[in-house]
Amino acid sequence: MYKGASHKIWSVLMVSPFVIFFLLFWLLPLAFGAWISLHNWNISSGNLGFIGIENYKSILTPGTLYYDLFINGLKNTLYFVVISVPPLVLISLALALIIDNLPEKFKPVYRTIFFISYSISVTAVSAIFLWLFNGNGGYVNNVLESIGIISEPINWLGEQPYAWVTILIATVWWTIGFNMMLFINALDEVDGSLYEAADLDGAGAFSKFVSVTWPQIRNVAFFILIMTVIASFNLYGQTRLITAGGPEQSTNSLIMNIQTSVFSMNQLGIGSAMAIIMGFIMMLIIGFQYWISYRNKE
Amino acid sequence: MKRSTRKSLPILIVATIIAILFLLPLIWMIFTSFKTLSESMASSSILPSAWTLENYVGIFSSVTDAPILRWLFNTAFITAAGTVLVVFVDILAAYSLARLNVPGKKVILGMVFAALAIPGIVTLFPAFYMFKTAGLLDSYVPLILPYTASTMGVFLIYNFLISFPKDLEEAAYIDGASQWQILYHVIFPTIKPVAMTLGVITFLGIYNDFLWPSLVTNSNDMKTITLGIATLIQGANFVNPAKMMASTVIATIPAIIVFLIANKYIVKSVTNTGIK
């Protein structure tokens, strides 16, 4: 079936809107970005000439301004990936296990409550946590002072490690529900008859999890891990709005610093090169995770 | 039954404590929006001692600084237009790729898969520069059209279709149905669940986007609610938590209502995104 000229025309007509949009808004910017990264390209005065890989060189040469900017952002972003991925994966798994063990009639209510903050935008989340944790008149300080845990207000947003703690709490509160939903769905599909067999063997809750549950949700857990690493790598809104990159640029994320190079320094060429290097680093890390997981399967 | 409820009491208590922790920031946001400025900064009580509507009055009367209804309208328009466009364009493309032997199929599919692996940051600033050069900044065009370049939808629907039997379509074809009739009467009902999934993912993505709208808009009137809240954080409301929370409540309540109504589909969509 589906032969002949009229079908060919139909098929082309149907696929072409997507292909046109894809070429215009993805492939063209990708190619254009690579081209820009080989030029001294100013955001306001435009192309100032071909310079080959000079942009990449200066980003990767220690001591230059752009190197410092890139490494500062990369270091902060990697730090955030390291501190945020374990809680985002492990706590979401714990929440999913709690939901899974609740009586059936309570499940939807708690699931909705744990997931509801995911519907809030990053900017509203930032507004809330900016004022919960504000050093001057923030609610958390007011409460801690009134019950006598602290005598001086903590400068949550202006001192480390408090600034990262605030960003981390905000991020966990905001996004953990999504990972939890993926885990809940995976747990729903775990073969229940295996639990009965484990019960007969007298297995405890922990050994049941290790021997029955974990092997069946491992693939989902890996998928969640990858998604979480990507999300944490793209850290932007929380640090832009809650800490504005401070204190002393310690929460400037890589995307923030790329934006700085493009808009504050006007260096679109440098910014495009930084974005491409960042893309490569992300692909390397994700590829490495795939490699580890496939190796473990064999 | 009773025994099982008693047995699950400890876990119910744990779940309830966590639920309260999850809800506290939202409860605090709502109550703070009804506090006076001085109370919002000094009080450790979550409830206002004196309720006031001055924060809401202040927001709705400062329409030049914070045209919050306009921002809500922009968001409603952009998310609706963007989501419908993406779902429609992706269904057509995925159908053509999965069923119609379109010329260049392998190349197109190859690009779809490759694009999934390349992080979005790489195209962000060049795309901004293209819109700037084309003189299209501060219009609805860059706020809607670029979302159509995402290949996630084509990927999801294509995968769904190739694992779905063609019997119905072939029967309809033999009965003399036109291509459009097959699409409308057979394909649309078939792919409805995955199309809903794509719709929810796309809606949340556009609604929550902050960096891209901040690049392509200048005027207050073109901002989305998500971007508008950021503007307030960085500007007028920076030192006023009560007013800040009032605007955040206005921004958040519609999203939470949509979320509660669409809860069922979101749950399904999260399942569908993954794994299979």
C-alpha cells in the first residue's frame, strides 16, 4: 500500500513544516553558532573578522579573562551537579517508596502534594526562597531567632556554604516530584509475585528492596540519573535570581557566565565557543554514564 | 483491612510530616501576601496578625511597572499557540516518517536522533542573534516558533507509531479513505495518549522557560508571567516580600489550577516520557 505519486506528495507536505522549523531554528543556529565561534564577533557591531580557533584557545589558556570566566562557571556548575544529583535521585526514590507503601486510598493525595511544586515556574520558586532565606528579614531567620536556635541572623544568600544550601533546598523542593513520579511508575510495574516468594523466604524489607525491587527499577533509575545530571548542568534561574551568582561569584553557573560573555562583554564569538565546549562536556559526561551502565550490565 | 491501616500508621505519619514540609513554602507565600510590609519582614508567625489587601491593590494599580494581567495573557497565548503548533507539526511529521516512506526519511530521522543528544545551550545565543538580525525581537514570533524545533515530539510519536499495527489504516485505505480521512479518523484517535503527553511536556517547557524569553523580549508588555516575576525580583519588589509574594501568588495559582486539572495526564505523561 501507500505507493504512487500522490502519496509521495502527501508525505512531503506532511513532514515539511517540521523539517522547515527544524532547519530554521535548530540546524541553522547550530551551524551559525559554530561559524560565529571562529570569528571575532561583537554582539552590537557584528562580525569583526575570521580568527580561526583563537576564541577556543583563549577560553582554554590559563590566565586569560575568558578562561577565568569559563572555569569559574564550570567549577561552580560541576559542584552543583555533585551536591544536587545524589539528593535529587535518592530522596525522590525514598519518597516513591513511601508512597508505594501507603494504603491505596491515601496514595493520590500524597503523590499530588509531593509533586505540586513542580508546576511552579523557576522564577516563582526563586521569589519564594529568596524571601524565605533572606539574611535581612527572611522568614527562616525570624523563626530560628524566635525559637532561640540562632542569636544572630544567618546570611543565607551572602555566605558559603549557606548560599549553596539555599539553592539546593530550593531546587530539591521544586523538582524532586518529577523524579519521584518516574520512580512511582517504575515501582507500580514491579512484579508483585516476586515479593510473595521473598516473603516465604523470610526476607526483610531491605533485602526485598535489594534483591527484588532494585533489579526491576534499575533502568528507570539510570534514566532518572541522566535526566537529573542534565538538569543540574543547566543550572541558571535559581542562581541568577536567588543569589545573583554571589557571594564572590561562587554561585555563577556556566550558563550565567556564557551570558555574561555575550551580553556584558559583547563577545558573541567567545560566548558561542563557550557554549559549544559546554555542550561537548555535557555529552562526554552523559556518554561516560552510558558506558559505565552498559559495562555493568555485561 | 483495619490491621493493615494500623500497620501503615507509622508510614502515614512520616508521609504527613513530609507533606507539611512540602506545602510550607506555598502556605507561607499565600499568608505573607496578606501581611503588611513591616510584619512580613519581622514576624516569625506564619499567619498575618492583621490581614491586608494592600499588596494586591498595589500590584493591580501599578500596571506600567508590572502589567501582571498582560503577562498572564501573554503566557496563556504563547503556551497555547506553541503547544498546539508543536503537537500538530510533530504528529504530521511523525506520521509521514513512520508510515509514508517520505523521501529522505533516513536523513531526517538521523537528524531527529542527533538533535536529542545535543544540549540546547549550543543553539541559544546564535538563535537569539538571528532573531535580532531579522528585527523580530520583542514580538511573539521568537516566543512561539523556536519551540517547534524540538525533536522530542517527533521521536515520541514516531516510536509509538512504529510499534503500533497498521491494520486499521490498511482497512481504511482499501475502503477508499483519503489520506486526510485516515489521519483524522484512524491516526488521531490512536496516538491521542502520546499526543497528550507531548502537549503536557511542551506546555510545561514553554511556561517555565526563563532564559530564552529574557533574551528576546525588551518591553514590559511582551513579557511572560515567568519572566515578569523575575523582573519584579530584580526590580521594584526586591525589598518588599509581602508585595513579592502577592505577585507570586497571582502567577502561581493559575499554574496550580491547571496542574490539578491536568494531574491525570501529567502522571501519564511522566510515564510516557521515559524509558519504554
